[in-house]
Amino acid sequence: MSAEFISVSFPNASNDLNPIPDAPVDPRFLERYARALDDYGFNYTLIPYSSSSFDPFTLGATVLAHTKHIKIIVALRPNTVYPTVAAKSLATLDQLSGGRVVVHFIAGGSDEEQAREGDFLNKEERYERQEEYIRILRLAWMSKEPFDFDGKYYQFKQFRSAVRPTSGLIPISVGGSSDAAYRIGGSLGDIFGLWGEPLAETKQQIERIYAEAAKAGRTDRPRIWVTFRPIVAETDELAWEKAHRVLDQLNENRQKGLARAPLNAARPANVGSQRLLDIAARGDVHDRALWYPTVTATNAGGATTALVGSPRTIADSILDYIDLGCDLISIRGYDNYNDAVDYGRYILPLVREGIREREEANKKKSAA
């Protein structure tokens, strides 16, 4: 049994509670944040992407330059960078960092968001393109000889890259909750990313991913990445008081037009957000401490499910998911820097202690 922790890197002090519209990069903040993640034992940090955001390759290089251990997960939309160029860019970062790069693919859940950068393919076509893209990256990293590619979305002749990843390949992550996402991620992904759903629904998704991997003839399976937004305080009671303050602030920001989703936003088009909203309609709290009002307050704008409680409660909740088969745990908060520090101090050690206890118990059972 093992688990690794993922955070998200932010280029400035803007966050969901105190948004700063169009804030510029703050190099000192980014460096301080990255070093805190490294010092507190996070294993990965996601460098996110949207049509209006900063370049993830540049931010990722900056994070790597100021850290020693943490790996970056570069979010990549296939419509933004030609695959042969991305293969070299990612491999260059990987060599510079000694093998600390992962790439996470975003097929695109919103037609409107994709259109902002000139991408007018429908959802099924976006996943088809993503499949070609992943195959090209792996060919570029593995092929010693020039090769041609004649696909529906990419065609080129006699490409060869002299820029190889440190360990031969760079791990590829895929996310989503649609049939196409399960198919592509199950058949080709090293990692599959899920948003925080209740244990029963998460188990169903994992089984679906594994089934697609088996259908593709794989002898291995993608690692499962699940994401939460923990709201932690010294006791459960204080954490719930804090959670309602967070919720009030999210709703107030949305009323003021400072949230990513305006008040009149339509129901999201992507399946993952629709699933979150449907679960939210069934109740506020699921399992130990999975809280869904933050989903409705943000119109399920990405990873929005909270875990609420003391460090012990949140650690036990995370261990439930690890027991289920999730071994990559993404946790980021609403007050980005301070929450990351709290997680590193109080939650990561408890989860790792719980894993050690489980391993010792398993050893005793095996020896009996």
C-alpha cells in the first residue's frame, strides 16, 4: 500500500476566497509556495491551464528551478501545442529537473472555453485527437529512427526527437467521467484523474477504468488520482464553522461577479461537473466528511468537493479512498498557501502513519 500527494501551484496570492482579477505573476509568491510544497513533503504539484491563464511550461520550469524533490504535472490541451513540439518541451523540462515531469491531458469539457482558442471540434473529436496526441508523444520519446504519422488530426513525415525523457518516458495522466475519457484513459493513461465523489461512486469509476484497461489488453492499470478541497481546523466543530464561513464567502464572491461561474451560468456541459451537481442534489454530506455545498456554490467549476473536519477526520477520510485503490491524493484548499502549509503539517503525516499501520497489520496477517 502506498500513496502520494498532489497540490496545485499558483502564480500569485489570488484565491477563491480573495480573488484578485487578472493578477500578474508574483515570482516571490510562486517561489515561496513551491518551496513550501517541497519542504512539507508533497510529491507532485499541478500546473493548471485555462484559455486566459499563464503558460504552464514556464511556470513549471520556475517551480522546478526552486525545488529539489517535487514533480510537476503540466496541464496540456492538445489544441494549444503541436505534439512534436510538446514532446520536446516536456522532455527538456524532464532532463533539466532530473525526471520530475508528468503531463496531464485536458480534452476540454466546454465548447465555449475551447472556442476561445480556436478549437471547434466536438467532444468526441477532442478525445479522438487526444488519443492520437498521446500516441505521438510516446513514439517521439521512444523511437530511435525518424517516423511518419498519418492520423485524422495530425500528419507529418520523418520526425525524430533527440530530446529524450530522463527515464525513457514521461507519465501521462488523463481525466474525465465520460465514456470517451474512460476509454482513452483506461487504455493509454499511466494515471487517471477523478474529482472527489462519494466512495461508492468512486469505486464504480475505478472499476470502469480498470475494465477499459483490460479491454485494451493491458497487463497493468492506471494509477488513480482523486481530488479534494479539505477545510481543516483543530476540531470537527471548528472545522464545520470554518466550512460555513468559506461557503458564505464563495457565495458572496459569486454575487459580486468575482467567481469563475457567474450567477446566471448554465449547467456545465462536461459529465464530471454534472455528476458532482447530481450528487450535491442528494444531500450535503456523504461518507465521513465529504461536503457538497461548495459544489453548488461554484456551479461545479472543476474540483470543488470539500472534506471537512479535524486533521484526524480528514486523514481517515483520505485513508478510506486509499483503501479503495486511490494512490494519488490531490488536496488543495481555498486559502492556497496557508491551507497547503496546514495540510503538510497536520494531514500528510497522519495519512502516512495510517498507511504504515496498515502495512504492519498486513505483515502480521501474512506471518500468522
